[in-house]
Amino acid sequence: MTGPSHPSLGEIADSGIPFALIARDGSTVEVLTGDVVDVELLADIPLTDVEGTPREVLALVPFRQVRERGFECHDDGAPLRCLIVGERFSIPRDQALAQLPTAPVPLDEPGFDIPDDEYADIVRRVIADEIGRGEGANFVIRRDFTAGVSTDAATAALTWFRALLEHERGAYWTFAVVTPGHVAVGASPEAHVSARGGASEGAGDRRPAEPGFSTVTMNPISGTFRHPEGGATAETLSEFLESTKETEELFMVVDEELKMMSAVCSDGGRITGPHLKEMSRLTHTEYVLRGRSRLDPREILRETMFAPTVTGSPMQNACTVITRHEKTPRGYYSGVAALFTPRHPESADAAGEPTHDLDAPILIRTAYLENGRLRVPVGATLVRHSDPYGEVGETHGKAAGVLGAIGAVPRDAAAERAAEAAAVASVVDTAAVDEDAPAPEPRRLADDPAIAALLASRNARLAEFWLNPQGSATPGPFAGRSALVVDAEDRFTTMLAHQLRHLGLDARIVPWSEVTDDQIDTAELLVCGPGPGDPRDPASPRMQRMREVVRRRRSSGRPLLAVCLSHQILAHSLGLGLAPLAAPHQGLQKTVDVFGMPASIGFYNTFTARVPAGHTQAGETEIAADPGTGDVYALRGPGYASVQGHLESILSRDGMTTLERLITHALTPVGA
């Protein structure tokens, strides 16, 4: 029974006050009520009152906030809505279920806003015109399932929340947020980012808490296995886990989120996993990334807008591609629900360090209700292997997952019976089960030895640098030296800069549009980074400037390292030809010869420098190229070195060794 000082959930809904219901631990429902304030910027989220006292805030962050990072979007004016928590209490899950309505919410004229054939055409265009022209590795394009709803908004929210609470499993957050004119109800599988005071929780990484530090966690999830009728089995899941497309899709989003981690965490972050995220109708694969940061949680949120699993990579260009191919604004889809909770006084730092913990799931698997219209946005991750109608099917599966979970469409009763049967089968001695004991949890597919082995085998492909703790008491080989990294609109540079620091260099990043001629001339080591697009494009201001940067630095004779796009630009300046690949190498792992040493490297390129097969020299420049195709993998000459692959990628098992070799060459005085 609800305590005497707490109103029932129905009374809260009837009162008209803004409220939120959140289920995070599986046994209780948190109830938050308060006032709503809309703000313009993440920095404006009011974490303290006028007297400076910390307070709890739940913020709904729309996709349009990417404008804060200078990225493109369709701006629909969706507010950055903050629920200033005035009261919070928790009730047991069973009590919450007893207080919530059960009558179905009827839908009028349900259907997708974009027909299947039209969506398939969009997929084809993105693969051909965007991925095929080097604009990025993967992109998420959404469409919306819509319907009319005549039920009162608060009642609909409570009804849908009840259905999720009763039937959905595996969600990170199950929630309902009801504010004036807007309702959001969902079961998000994915924690985009969290920041908490205290020790790191990674396996084998139990570091003690440090004053002023937060443990930052990100949870990249990718790959979607739609359960067949009757439920998932180890056999059907194994086929999904062995898919090259699904595996590479997950690796690419891990790379993209490590870019964000390296931007906000002093230790760059490390990865653990992979794991399965098992839900009622879908199963996903996931990794967990952890690092430490001193940043204000609002700044952490800003630097990690938004998850590549719902946008694409590289992030900045993904937003541009989304704007080109999605004709309507996203609203809150792919944004986050961010709960800022004051820390205990003893964990706050007197010098103004972070005073709040952050817990921010991605706003996916979410239904929105506004002005009597239900909207369920769903997207598919498009990669070079994508099948247009396979991606159409993925959007249907995701929409059905949400609609079935909220009770808007019939659930898969056979799948639910299969889950119940698995729960019974997981009990060793059913005759000895206490009838009064709670029902057993369904046996997880991840516990199957064959499934566990398939998951573990994925890490054999990955760089140990990102799998292991990175702290080191010994100085790197380039200790006392410095590097300036020019960012050409791909934040792989944050991972690259972290690796440079690990090697002992004092590394700093500057955007291509801000780097000055003086910086180009005076940097001890200039690192020209990767970026999207065609390096031959004569109209692109970014390409023009990167060509100037590479030309000016090479003519000075001072140490230069060029990566991916900048490697292509350097090759062209040396008289080598550039050409598009027959098939893009986006998220492709290859073992190549780099000046006499085999190296397993991750590639994210659509264009390549190319020489006649067998050529290994061009003037003073040594060339490492494919002996059959002539595709150039690396260059080195007087004071410069370059590489086509991304040595910073998780796919580059030999990345650190190769990076050290190339830097050593670039820093070696000419003639030495």
C-alpha cells in the first residue's frame, strides 16, 4: 500500500501536475513530481536553486541540441524540457501494477509515415550516395509509425507504462514522462552515458574513488535479432551472431563511442564485453565502455551527443546525412532522458567539482503522444552490406517491439510461453521448488556455452590497447615531446590523441577550420587526421584547407604524420593517383604489410591512393602497397609518414606498434 503521505499514481495523473515514473532496478518504481522549466542549452539545466543548493532534475534532451556542437539538423523547436523534482518516492513494482489502468488504448488509422518501397529507396541512396562516396561508415535513417489516440494523454501514458512494466524485460529504463502537451513512454535498452562518483566497476579494474572524478560509462548496443515466432533459441541466435554485417556494425559503433570517451575521460576508456541485451521480442549485442572524468555532467552530456547507434559515424557528417535523407525533424528520438541526481555531501568536491551523478538512457523504443497523435520513431543502421528490404524489415520489427510491449498490437503469446518454459527448465530440481518462492527468471541465452563462446571469440579481433587498463607508471617512448593533431571532422582524432599521450607526447587537437599557419609551421609533430568525403573534391573548403596544411607542412621539412583522408592528400601531393574503391572499406579489418612488418589494421575508407602493382618507391618516398591492386597502405619519406588505416581503431590489433614505428620515422632527423 502506498504510504499515507503519497498520492496514488492515478491521483497524480488526475491532478495535472508534471510527473515521471521510472523503473530501473526491476523491483521498484520511482515516482518524481515537480515543476517544468524549458531551457535553451545543456549548460542552462538548473542543477541548483537560487541559493546554490543542488537539486534533482530530469531533462528530456531533443535531437536538435546537436546544434550546440555545430552539427546540422531539422530544427523543430522541441524544448529541452526539465522536470525540477520537488518530490520523489518509490513504490514496489507490484503496488504500481495494481494502481495502473489495464483497459487497452485504441489506435486510429495506424501505419508508417513512409511506405516500405520508399524507405527501401532511401536505403539504396544512402548506400550509394553517402557510404559509397566516403561520407561515412554507417548511418541511421528513421521512419515513424503513427496513429490517432483519443484516450486522455495521462491515462494512455499510465496504461502503456503498465504494459511495459508487466511484459517487457531487459530494459535499462522503463519510464513514462508526462508534462504539459507532451508524453513519452518507453523501455530503452541502452544507457547512452552515465557519470557517477566512486570506483570504476569494470572487471579487473577496481580503482579507488578519487575526489572530483566521475566514473563515466557508455553502453554501445548494435545488431538487432528479431525473435522468431515462438521465441529465440540458441540455434537461431547463433546464425545472427555469426553475421559479418551485425558484427562489424557493433564494432563501428564501439569505435564511435570510444571517440566520445576519449574526449571526456582522461584515461581514454576501456571496453568490456561483448554481452547480449535480451528483451521480450528483440536481442541486441553490446559492449560497455568505462573511463574517468572531472567534467561537469552537463558537459559530458554535451560532448557525447548523440549515440552513433541512432545517428551514424562519423557523428558530425552523420547529422548532415540525416538532414539530407530524413524530411521531418526527429523530435526527441535519438536524444536522451538525463537524470541528474545530487551526490552525497561527502562525495562533492569543495573546489567546484561535479556535484551530480548522471544517468542518461537513449530515447529509443519510445512512444510519444502529442496533440492526440501517437508517434513511434524507429531506425535502421545502414552499412555497406545492407539489404534495403532487410532494413525495411528491421524497422517493422522494432516498431512491433514497441507496439507489442505497450499492448497496442497483439503480443507473441508463443514467445511468452517459451520464456516461461525456459524459466521452468532452468530450475535443476523442479520438484524441490518452494511454491511460495518467486517465479524463476527465464534462462538467458547468453548462458548457453555455445553462445558465450561465439561472443567471446569477437574480442580476438580487437586491439588489446582498448581491452586492457591503460594506466602506466613508465613514461612513453616520446616523453617530453609534443604533437598538434588537426581534426578534419572525424573525432577518431580524440582516440588518436589519447594514444599519442600514451606514447609520451603532449598532444593537442585543433579543428581544420581553426589551425593557423603559425601552428602548422611550429608544431613539433603535426598529425593531420582523418575525415569524411572525397579528397579530390575541388569545391570543399575542408579539402582545400587540408591540402594547404599538408603542402605547407611537407615543404617545411618538419615532422608530419598523416592518417586516412590526410594520407590520401599527402599521396596526391607526391604525385600518386587517387581512386574510389570498388567496394568501400568501412569498418573492414585487414592484415597488410607495412614496410616489412605485417599489421592487422582497421580501415574506414572509400577512396585510396594507388600505384602500379609492385611499385615500392616514388622518388624519396617508400610505398607500402597491396602487391596485386597497388592500393597504398602507408608512405614514408624525409620527415613524414602516413597510413591509410586507423591505427586508433579497436580493429587495429597492431595499431600501437605501427603508430610508434611511423612516428619514430617522422621524428628522425633527415639524413640521420
